Amino acid sequence: MSTPNRVYIARLAGVAVFDPNGDQVGRIRDAVARMRPTQRPPEVVGLVAEMPMRRRIFLSINRITSIDPDAVVLGSGTLNLRRFEKRPNELLVLQELLDRRVQLDSGPAGSVVDVAMECSRGGEWALTRVAVREHTNRLTRRGHLHQVEWDRVRGLGAVGDNRGTANLLAVLEDMRPADLANALQDLPDARRNEVAAALDDERLADVLSELPEHDQVEILAALDRERAADVLEEMDPDDAADLLNELPPPEQDVLLDLMEPDEADPVRQLLRYASGTAGSVMTSEPVILPPDATVAEALARIREVQLSPAVAAQVFVTRAPLTTPTGRYLGMVHFQRLLREPPADMLGGIVVNDIDPLRTSTPLPEITRRMATYDMVGMPVVDGNNRLVGAVTVDDVLDHSLPRDWRDRDAAPTPSATDDGTVDDD
């Protein structure tokens, strides 16, 4: 992002917003920050822009390529024109903080006149400094202006009408998605839906994947449809397809139509396969490279942080095109083999193809048997033309082999075998 390291937000008010083509799309009206645990300044997640007809939309901070006193420039991609709505754990910086009466640590009282956001080396923006005008009893003299660190100002804590939700989210922020899902199950339904709605789309997508189906459906139903479609776009296609399978077909169609076409297409494809088959449980986005890619390129690809360990455990080698359905499937290379080979070697020379791939119609028991037989973490799935259409990973098999209610905290425990071989129902 080509921009100063520190930006005072009040100075952005009214600045024009331009798309990558140089066309003006609106003007900045505010910044959106997410409250975090007490010791950490709020994270800036985006800006609010006013469009023609006074419509206000949200601009993710990750979509912005430059910020300066004269212009804010967006990167490429589709602009989400849905009307901006603040979530319970969010703070509108200018609307809620300017003119707020605060107290400086070991100093005078005053009012907020500006707030600065700064970008860390990791690319995260946060509110770091506050400009406070000292209060004075003299009518003809302005108080001294202090510029201090966020944590030296008292009175900037959780704000808005949903402080309980903001505080709860601060406590839950650093939890793993599975642990957060468990915590949500312990909340009353209304509170659970409120907290889930306050999560950002990516975080909520991760959490939904860890919840029982009935909780997923209830949380999704509590969102407006456009937000629900945004969350589905952030889910892995196989998880999104599993969730949509729990909805009536008319509701499936509505949500799929609201999703971006390139996000909806792989989900639609997965929904066509019969339940309990490789096609229905596979991921349609495994790691795919051509035979002339090098070992070094493959290792760089599987290091990408968004890949799950099971997906990153192997690279599938195909002819072009490299998106599913691909060109002809050639074989696979496990990551351990990649670690043993020279970085400049090509994948075509080390590819393994001595295990027959799965077909989209292969039933789950057969998948489980073959993966156990060959000690596989993931297996390719091909169509009738030997094109790679996806991969079944060990986590897919576990998810679909366990009882449907295994994620449900309220479900009765599965009977277990005792030491003498009898079944214990207690």
C-alpha cells in the first residue's frame, strides 16, 4: 500500500475515492475500527465512503492501495455496493470519538479532535494516537493540543450500544475457530446470533464450519441474505455446499445467485453430486501445478497460510488448465518427497501415479478403506475424462464418517466399549 505510515482520520473526511481506472466512486466519511482486548488498540478494518444519492458503503482496508490527503485509491476487484451497517463490536471513529470528553493519564481533561491510524510491518492498521485539546476556562484562549498514545487516554473503551457484545468478542478474539464454536454453543440463541453477526465474514465462515448443522442454519438465517452470501463466499466450497444442503432448494438458489459467480460455480458443482460420494465430500480447490513447475515453486505454494494442513500435504500435477476440472491428471507429489528433492527439479520427474484416483461416484466406505490401505492424507478425484475435479482429504473423511451430531455439545455421548468388551451406556 503506497501511503504514509500514519494517517489522521479527520483529515480524510471528504477525500475523493477513485477506482483503479481513475474514476471517482465516492468520498470518505469515516473509518471503521474493531474493538479488541483492553490492552490492544482497535484494529482499523476499513473506511466508509459516501456514494451518489448519499448511499454509504464499506471499503475493506485490504482493498485500498493508497491513501493521501487528496485521494484514496482502490485496487482491482468488485466493489460491494451493499449499504454499510455497523456491527456491534465496531466503532465509527469520527462519528463516535470526535469531541468525546476524555482524561489523559496523569494529565488534564480534554476533548478528542482527531485520531491517527498506523500500519504495522505486517500490514495491519490500528488506532494508535489521539489528538486531545485540553479544556480551559478561558473563553479567549484555546487549550493546549496533546498528541498521545491510545493507551494513555481514558474514556475510549468499548463504545456504542452493544458494549456487552464488544467485550465478549474481545475475550473470544484469540480463540481457535473450533473453540469459539464451542463457546457460541454455550450462549443463548439470541446472544449467539448477535455475537456471530458481529464477527467479520472470514472469521464467521471459519466458525460456521466448526458448528453443528442446525446451528449453522440458524446463524445463517439470522443474517440478511446479502451478508449470508458474503460469508458463504469466504467458506471453502465443500463446506459451503454442505451448509447449503441443509437449506430448502429455493433458499439455496437465492443465496447462490447473490454470491459472486466465480465463488458460486464450484459450490453449484458440488451440490450436483450424490450424498456420501467422493464428489459430495471433496474439496474442489486442492493444490494443482503443471509438470514443468519446480520443486521450489511447489514448496512455496504449500506454504500459503490459507491452506489447511491436509490440503497442503500434497500437490496434484495436471495438464492445463490448472483449475478444476483440469486438463489430464498426471499424478501427485507428497510434501515429504518435495523436501527430499533438489529445488530446481521439475514435478514431472518425481510425480507418483501408481494409485488409481477416486471417481466422483466412489462411496464413502470405499474412500475410507483405500485411504487407510495406502496411508493417504489426500486422494485425487477425477471425472470420466481423467480430469482432476477435486481431492478428498482425511479431514473430509472424518467429518462425514462421524455421527452427524458429533459437533453438538448437547448431543448424548456415543456409547463406548468397556474393558471387558461390553457396551457402556452411562
